[in-house]
Amino acid sequence: MNIRLIQILPESGEPPKQLMILLHGVGASAQDLVPLAHALRESFPAAAFVLPDGVEPFDASPALAGRQWFSIQGVTEEDRPARVRAALPAFVELIRACQRHFGIGEAATALIGFSQGSIMALEACAAVPGLAGRVLAFSGRYARLPETVSPLTSYHFLHGAEDAVIAASNSRAAFEHLSGLEGGDATLDIADGVGHEVHEALVDRALFRLTHHVPVRIWKEAMGAGAPSPSRDN
């Protein structure tokens, strides 16, 4: 697979202990998420950050240099799931290739997507249970809400209340749906006055979730199999 990647590795020169893969939105590129990577790196200096370009040129504006994970030309609610499904094999192989390259397993992998990148991260973990230990979905949504969820993945939905591209109601619906599934582990943060962007307020919440959230599976292991799940504020 010939995909352009930006890599930001630990300054210590030591092998990375975590893998964070940042996935841009449609018509954008890996470069757009470099500021987010640097913001996260302050709290995770031992992580490897990988920022891949989308696998296809942005076909809605061929003159631009943007990339996409799947085409949105004429996309509808009905055919979006099929488009995502067709794009998943190459996407999952990209994630697996990064994990193999750094020798880092699924539990220590975080998929951090914005917009279409979030769609791909969410759908990949629905199709391949346990593909990553964390998914951070900025301004994202599912193509179709999953029927089951793996307890091996924690999901953090981050959305601007004024998002006019992908409505925040999509993140709320996903949070409520996953929270109601066996093994579901999800949080939700919606920022007032924020649109379709990786806003500083949402980055702050992402850092909070990454550093403070105790996965439900670990909570239950520590407290005993019959323990109730910890409460999740939204």
C-alpha cells in the first residue's frame, strides 16, 4: 500500500509504548492533524503518532490536493454503509501495518479521527472487534449503528454543538446506543458554540478522557465480575 504518512516519534529515541493513529476528514490531508498530534504528544511523550493520508484523491474537487477514505459524491444515508464497507479492507490493513511496524498491539492503539476519519475508525472497530483499545471520534458518526460492541474498545465521542456538517445528534445517538449494549464503553462531550472543527475545548476533553477514563472492562476486573459499570457523565 503506497500511502503518504507523517510520523512523530518519541524524542527519547526509545521504542514507543503507545500508537496513536490520526485520521483526517474528507478533502483534507494528514498535515491538517499535525497540531492535534503535537497537543496530544505533550501528555503522551512515549507514543508514536502516525498520520496517514486518505487512500484516495478527493474526487469532489480533483484540482485540489485533498484526500478521502471513501467518495461522498452523491452519498445518501442508504448507500453510505456500502461505501464504508468497501473501503474497510484497505483501511484495516493500514492500521494492522502500523501495529506490526511498531510492534504495538491493539490495546495500546488509539484511533483518533475527525469527520470522515471518525466514521472509518468507528466502523473499523465494529467490523474488527478489538482492533484498537480507544477510539476518539471528533465530529463523527456511524454509517450504521452496530448491533454489538466489543468490550475491548472504549469510545469517546467529541462534537461541536453547532456542527452544520455532521450534527452533534449523531454522536449523542451513538453514545446512547453503545451505552445500552452489552460491553459498551462510551463517553460523550459536546462543546457549546463549536462547529465542525477540532476545537481546543474538544482537544482538552479528549486529553481528559485519555488520561482519566477507566475502561469498563478493567473496572469490572478490579471490582469483580458482578460489579456495576462506573457511571459515565456526558
